[in-house]
Amino acid sequence: MPKKNPWTKLKSAVKYENPWIKVREDAVLKPNGEPGIYGVVEFKNMAVGVIALNSKREVVLVGQFRYPLNEYSWEIPEGGCPFGEQPLAAAKRELLEETGYRARKWKKLFEMTLSNS
């Protein structure tokens, strides 16, 4: 059962925007009634990831240098899915683009919100 939002937004201003994200700052009243600010990152795409198994039933990983981490990272094939595109179509595209693989069977495992506040 949804509870009433204890926060009150007084005003909102976009601080930064590019093709992938928009960052805004909201002036708020906190649940305790004190004034404050809340920074919000709005993503312009949803993310899709693929746990792909090859013919030996090994998980297919891709590696790349991640600028924000300043390190090389091994990860599952993943990428952006524009809102309005079917996530399965985006997952198929990302798997092919990043690995060269096409899958014979697909199964949705789960959905989750990774950046929820």
C-alpha cells in the first residue's frame, strides 16, 4: 500500500543535461519540516543486461575501461534501452554489438531499480 509522500517539493531547477541524463536540484521541505535540497539524476534510457551462456555453458563477459572508475572492468553485456523500445530488442542488440553472439533462447530473469534515490 503506497504511503503519502512526506517530502514537499517547493521548486525545481535543471542544473545539467546531456543526451543520457538530466540533473536537477529540488528545493524541498524534508519530512521533519526543515528546508533542504535534493539532487535528482533522471536517466534518459533504461538499462538492459544479458547473462549469456556459450556452448560450453560459460558466462560471456565483456571488458572495457570505465572512465568513472578509472579502471578496467569485466561485466555482462549491457547497455541503454531508449524508453519506448522493447527491452528484449535492446538486449539482443547489445549482446550482438558487444560480443558478436546471437542467442537461440531468451528468458527474462528479473527487473530491478538500481539507482532509486
